[in-house]
Amino acid sequence: YTKLTAIHSCNCNFVFQSEKVRWTQSVKSFEAQEITVCGDVLLTAAFVSYVGSFTKLYRQELVERMWLPFLKSQKVSIPISEDLDLVAMLTDDAMIAAWNNEGLPGDRMSTENAAILTNCERWPLLIDPQLQGIKWIKNKYGTDLKIIHLGQKGFLKAIERALACGDIILIENLDETVDPILDPLLGRNTVKKGKYIKIEDKECEFHKSFRLILHTKLANPHYKPELQAQTTLINFTVTKDGLEDQLLAEAVSIERPDLEAVKSLLTKQQNDFKIQLKLLEDDLLFRLSAAEGSFLGDTELVEKLESTKSTAAEIELKASPTLLSHFFSISKVAEAKVNEVNINEAREHYRPAAARASLLYFVIHDLSKINPIYQFSLKAFNTVFHNAIERAETSEDIQGRISNLTEAITYFTFLYISQGLFEKDKLIFLGQTTFQVLLRNKEIELADLNFLLRFTVDHTYKSPVDFLTMQSWSAIRRKKSMRQKLTLVFDVLQAIALMDEFRGLDRDIEGSAKRWKKWVDSECPEKEKLPQEWKSKTSFQKLIILRALRPDRMIYALRNFIEEKLGSKYVDGTRTDLAKSYEESSPATPIFFVLSPGVDPLKDVEALGKKLGFTIDSGKFHNISLGQGQEIVAEEVLEKAAKHGHWVILQNIHLVVKWLGTLEKLLEKLSKGSHSDYRVFISAEPAPTPEEHIIPQGILENSIKIINEPPTGSQVDRRFTKPLVESTCGLWVMFRFVDGDLTICVNVLYNYLEANTQVPWEDLRYLFGEIMYGGHITDDWDRRLCLTYLEEFMSPPLLEGDFTLAPGFPAPPNLDYTGYHKYIDEMLPPESPVLYGLHPNAEIDFLTVLTDNLFKNLLEMQPRNLLAGEVAGQSAEEKVKNALDEILEKLPEEFNMAEIMQKSAVRSPYVLVSFQECERMNILIREIRRSLKQLDLGLKGELTFSPAMEALQSSLFYDLVPDAWTKLAYPSTYTLAQWFNDLLLRCRELDTWTQDLVLPAVVWLSGFFNPQSFLTAIMQSMARKNNWSLDKMCLTTDVTKKNKEDYGHPPREGAYVFGLFMEGARWDVQAGVLIEARLKELISAMPVIFVRAIPVDRQETKHIYKCPVYKTKIRGPTYIWTFNLKSKEKSAKWVLAGVALLLAV
């Protein structure tokens, strides 16, 4: 026995000798943890409870910049371990390895999410738009997991059974609202000492092992505070790094399956080794702790210990050869290390392609910020990614192959996405892609991009050169401190200060005015070299200069920039091929047509079906036009088609809003196990605004979206009448004219010509202008425009004499059908505003507005954390807080209405107008102050963040006027900084007026909430004074030759007004008439206008242009009055030119 004990003792010494160092270190570590365990557990508990819903950056900020400093700053500091790894507190390597084997992505964010999910006490709610979290959950729990959807048949019974049996239940695809029936379950409101939970009126047994997992694929859901308190939100949204690693593995598995197979095998082995080591170590310690007395006499235990230790040593050698290199042959260790290095090095060659793909996915994901119909799933993107790799050009050189892969991934993604984008949004997608690629490659600076996109301009600098507007010159100079006005945080002074490469530009423009004038006035400055040494600037820096000097050319300049950086094939027009889209579709992937006016996808689908044998006559094609009562028919047809492999087209699904949720679930159900020939085609109109968007996310993400827009412009359709009328009738409101309108007009024309010996011009003009096209037109001024076109072009001179349809385009002589086509092809000038009677400035203004909208959308697509902090060293919240504080500081107090009303006993129309304006201003100021204070509390964490607060925060960040303020204010096209400065001016004007309630010498008409009320007050005053009937009066306007400063007191009757601007023409002060606008002078300020009331019968009607007055350039709904302006030209000239007066520009 003594000899056996000695042998066992020697063996145990050998077994435990290698563990002595590690266990000694572990004992010391445990002793240290005794001191820090409370702090570590406190921090870990907070981590599990609160950080799940946040992104990676916010998690780091919460832990490292807020919680840790807070704990250390206490009077009695709470000890915390140095370099505490919160994930290690919740799990271990073996558990993480098991998760990875089950399909959990290997990035840190995913590991944190899994640790939170497995340790949280509240029910976990996964925010999982890319469905990566749910994929892991299903693998992890396997057949033990019960999956249901809210609303499905029998879902409550399934929950009751799971409660009683202690099952794990997953509720998939939650919306933002949850059925109130589940409130007791979500809140764990148990009864009878925690043994039962009441669902509806039934008490259900509550098994201790029951576990509920909630899941939503909404990217940014807004849940009620109650639900957030009842659940642990976990953000499983894919990260760039995580997606890059996944795509790298997929790329290598296609390109080098040998490498990826070895890598996958090694990774799995490593994970398995970690799991086995953990189990063996636990087994070893368990046996030792369970042994009674001296275990040296227990032969079975000692032999088991020896076996366990030898197995562990073998595993550890395989798992980490470097750890045991001092025990074993150096050659084996070196060989293992070399193999691992070689594999990783070979895989890293493909990282640029994976990085590009990851970047593209996040650009695509952000497209929904522009239009909610642009929703694409990660699954669909993966399909495009695989197809691109397979179709990429081959190359013997590895670097050449990587380059080809990167290009193929970029281009095939562009083709797939662009078929589902409106034309106006394709440039946004390409621009964002280009900028993000250049940023990643460090070819452009973030500060420069920030400046280009924001481009906040202070209109305070008078241009010293005649070829630059005040706005362009202000964009160039920008040195005067804007502290005199509202600075906010949106001013780009910090950005411009970093841009040393542009210093001295203003001096060079002044010093070499002729050279710069030649460049600025050139037709295509984006194609010309910059003057002087500025020609050496990069193409991106040229974009910045061009946006300041010629913003109207930025659309073309950006297109050229994209062509230079990505290639010409990206900017060349692409046409959607339905046959190719069909090849990419499947029973699980419908084709979704986004409808455009004048485009009918049914014809294309029928034509394709005819080629492939799917026709209505054969019974294999089903056309369902959705409307009342068609939902049940559609469901039956879908079931039949899925079973027998038919095609179904569901037209106009936007008309059946309540059924869309059912359709989404039905399509998902039929996507599995259906006939391989089964296909679904869907059509719907896009929502006018994001708020009105109704198409479910599941339908959009799983579909191939196709948008076919009709061609525009006179060069596209040689039937000249149609584009002429369509391009201009909808000047202020976009009316939906279709080919049918033109066809009916042609038929009417034919019938009338056949029935009459002479052309009935007046009848035709009425039919076309008031009925055929006019029937679409709802705006009176647009109707006037349409009728004026017809009066100008449909008149006897068209056939009888020399008549010019447009400058350089005389009416054709008598020709045959072919001759007319040939004449139009040869003689029609290039499309320009002049063709339609507009001033050339109209195109400049149109393109400038397009530019502003383009860069506004690009700015909103930028990752907020990227664009917010890296330029000024501030977070997005800090920027918003600075803006909030500054507005509150400058916001004036409300007007004291009781005090103001006591100043005058007379309640004249003008006095009543001032009261009304003050009251409306008070409402606006009150809302601004209330909402900002509420947001301030939200940012401090003292108030739950609501959707309204989130919208306000976003508006402050992007320098936009919040919708909640706009509803209480006045129409405006200003940025927030400009709008607030304007608000302060309005308050100052009202304050001056209410000092004595005497009508100002010159009234700022633009400063009113309701300018109509003041103009009506002029008529009321004159009616009272002269005892005239109000309904038989009108306003007359006399444009003076003076400015505001030239008047010291108001007129005896009527009022002097200022603050108006003219668009489309200008006012000749000396001649006192309307004249042509100057080229590139889009807006001209009007002198003071004398407005008074007269009887209608005294109104002057000759040589008058009835000029509409609008509040903003949007026109349409902002119309307030009509001013009669003198003109030597025919009124039709100014109607076609779209001349109008504006109160704000």
C-alpha cells in the first residue's frame, strides 16, 4: 500500500506540477477579486440591464466615459478591476466558442449581445433587421425552440402550452405595438405565489423554466416606455466590422475553398478544444473536491486524473502550440505557426473586396432615409455579392483578381440597386458610394466633405465683382464672425478654418476678376480648368469651389467626379431588363414594380409570360387588380399558384392598406415548399411623403424592386404639344399627365376637323385647356398658364402666316406625316427654358434647387457619428445641446398681450392685425421653448425620449426647421439658422409696432404670419373711411422709386410695404414697368410699394400684368394676393415666364 501510495504521489506530482504556476496565479487573482468583486458585478449588472439597445460607440462611451469615472469619483470610491472585461464576467471562452459554432458572428458586438441575452433577467427583445440574431437563436436552441407570430391562428394556445411545460418560445417579427393581452406575461405579473400568470381571463400555470424571446426586424423601432421596462432590448444590427469579416469568409470560400475549409476547420477545432479544456478542468477540480481523506490510495481516481491531464495536454498542444513550445519539438510548433500565418495572410488578400462590399451594404441600408420604399435585405445583398464574385473577370495576378473582384462587387451592386431607384436618387446613391470609398481610402478629408455637404452660407457680404452674386461671394469669404447673428453649431467656420488650401481665394478673385469672370460665365465651368494656381487643386476641391461660384452646375460636376473615380459605366444610363430580373427572382423573391405616371408594368409581364408559357389563356397567369373585395380572391389565387407553379400579378396593393400585413405573412408562408415555377409580381404607387408610407418592410426587403420612369423632355417625344404642355403646366404643382390625355386630344382634334370647314380654335382650346388637360389641374394659376400656352400656340397664325413656335423654330409648312417628323428632327432646337417661354434663369434656379436637395439628402445619409464628431471634436448630442442652449438664450420673451391691449382704446383694422400677429408669435415662441426644454431634459436622461424629441434632435443636428415649429409658424424655405434669425427680426418688428400701435411708415409685409390679414385691413380701413362696400373694392399697387429709408411716416390712406422680391423678371425703377431679368440674377428686390384700396370699377386694366404674390418660392399653397403691375409687353409673355412676387427668398 505504501509503495502504491508513493507511486500515486509521484504521478500526482507530475500531473499537478504544470498546474502549480497557473493555480498559484489564479489564487492571487481571486484574492484581488475579493476586493473588486462588488464593483465589477455592479458594472456588469448595469451593462446587462442598460446597454443592449445601443450601438458599439455608445456602449463604449457609457462604460468608459460615464460609468467608470462616476464610480471612481465617489467620496468612497468603489474598487473596480483594472482593464475589466465585462464579457469575461458574463461568460468564458468555451461558451463563446460554442456560440460561434452555432452561427453567432465573431465580432465583439455580437458576443456582447449573446452574453446579455443569456444573462438578462427580463425577457430579451432582439432588434434584428438583418436576421443574424434570430439565425443564431434557432441554431442554439434547435428543436426545443417554439416559434410563433402574434396574430397567427392559435398563438395564445401555443403560449399557454409553453408556459405550462417550461418551453422556450420565440415571438417573431414584432411591430412597434404589442397585443395588450400579453402585458401580464411581459411584466411577469404572477398570481398565487408566482405559480400562475393570467392571460385574458385564464390563469395559466407558470413553469420556472419557461423562457420568452421577442424579436423584431424593424431597424429603428419606437417602443413604449412600459415595454422597454419589461424587456431587455438587444441591438443585433450588423456592424461594419462584423459584416466585413463575414463577407471575407464567404469571398475566400468561393475563391479559395481550400483555404477557407482549413480555416473553418481550425476555428472549429480551436472552439472545440476550448470547450473540452473547460470541461476537463471542471471535471478535474470536481473529482479532487469530492475525494474524501487522502486520495492517493484511490487508484481509479489517480488514473482518471492522469488520463484527464494527458488529454488536456494533447488538446492544449493542438490548440495553442506556442504555450507548450518549451516542452515539445520546436519544428512542430514552428510548422503550426507558419500554417496559421500563411492561411491568415492569404485570406487578408481578399479583405479589400470584403471591405468594399460591407461599405456598399451600409450605403444601401441608408437609402431608406431618402425614401422608405428603398429597403433591401442582407440576404438579397449576399446573393448579389456571390453573383458578382462569380462574374468577376479572372486574373492570374492575385492583386489583379482582387481589383476585379472589388470592381465587380461595386458594379453589380449598382446595377441591382439602381433598377429600384428613381432617376433623381441614382446620383445620390452614386455620390454617397464615391464619397465613402474615398473616405475609406483616405483620398479626401472628412472636414472637406462636411463643408461641401453642409455649405451653410451667411448672406452678409456684398460682392465686389459683378459676375458673382452676394451668396456666391459670401461662400468664398466667410471670415466675418457670425456671432453677430445666430451661429448655432451648423456654421462651417470650424471646417473652413481647417481648409488652408482655400485661403486667399477671395483676394485672387478680386485681383484677377477677368480670368475668374471668364471661368464663372463659361457654359460648362466643371469641364474648364480653374484660373491661376488654383488649376492644381484636386477634383474634389474643385467641387467645393464650384458649389460656391456655380451651384447650378453641381449636378453635372458631381456626375463627372463619379465618372472619374468609379468609371463611365456608372453614369451612363441603364435600362431595366425584366427578363434578367426574372432570372434573379424565385418563389421567395417577388418582383415589385414601383409605379410611375404613364408606365404600365402589366404589358411587360404579359410579354415575358408569353415567351415562357405563362399566359391567362393557359391558366398559368393570374392578374388581380386589388380593390374592394379582391383580397380573398388574391389569397386563393396565391395558394393555387404556389401549389401548381403559376404566375400572379397583384396590382395596386397600396389600395388595400389593412390587408398588407396578411399579404406579407402569406408571401412568407408560400415562399417555402412552393412549386419552383411559382412567381409573384406586385405593383404599388410610392407614398407622397415618408409619413404616408404603408408597404410592409418584409415585402420590400424580400422583393426585387423595379422602377421604370417615362422619358422626359421635348427631345424624347417628338410629338411637340405633349412635352410643351406637360413641362410647364406643372410648374408649381406636378400634375400626372399620361399618354391617354394626348390620345384623347388627338381624337377630339380629328373629329372636330372632320366636322368643321374651319378650325374651331376657341372650342379646341376650351376642350384641351379646361377639360382634357385642365381636368387634372387644380391650381388656378397653373390653369391660367395652360390656357395661355394654348392661346399662344393654337391660333390662326399657326396655319396662315409666319409663326414661330419657339425661338429658332418656325411653324412647319404643309408637309405629309413623314415630312413633319423629319422637320421636327432637323429643326427642333436643343431643350432649354426659352423653348417654353421661360427666362434662361429658370434653368439656373431649377438646377440650383436640385443641387441643394441633392446635397441635403447626401448629408442626411452620412453616418451621424462620423460626420458629427470628427470635425469639431464633439458628439452629435453635444452639437445639438449647443444649438439648443443658444436658441433658448436668444429666444425672446412672449409679448404681454394685456399690456399691449391697454395702449390703445381704438380697435382699428391695423391694431387688430398687430394683436393677431403677437398672439400667433406667442404660440410659436411658447412651443419652441417648451420643446427645447423637453429635449434638454431628454438629453440629460431626466425624461423618456419620445419620437417628437427624436425628430427635434435630428432637425437641430441637420440645421432644419422642426416640423412641430413649422406647423405653428409661416411657410419658409430657410435653414434653421436663417429661419431663427428671421424669427428674431419679426419679433423686433412687432415689438417696434406695439410700442405705440401706430402704423409703421413702411410695413415689412414679409414679416407677417398672415399677410392677407394686413392687406385686407387696408381695404377695411378705406371702406370705413369712405363708406364703401367691401365686396366692391380691390387693391391697387403703385411701385415707387424709393427705398424704406426714404419714408418717415405712413401715407394718409393705404400703406407702404417692402420686403418683396421678383422672380422671372425685374422691375425697371426709372420706367416703372416690368422688363426682362438679367442673366444669373434669379431674384431682384422690389422698391417700396404703395398699396391702397379703390372701387373695382376704377381699376386699371390696360397694360397690366396680374402678378401673383406668394410667401415663398414653393408658390402653390403659399399664394396670398394678386398685384397689378404695369407692363409694355403682352401679359402672356410674363405668364409664360412664370413671373411672380415673393415675400421670402
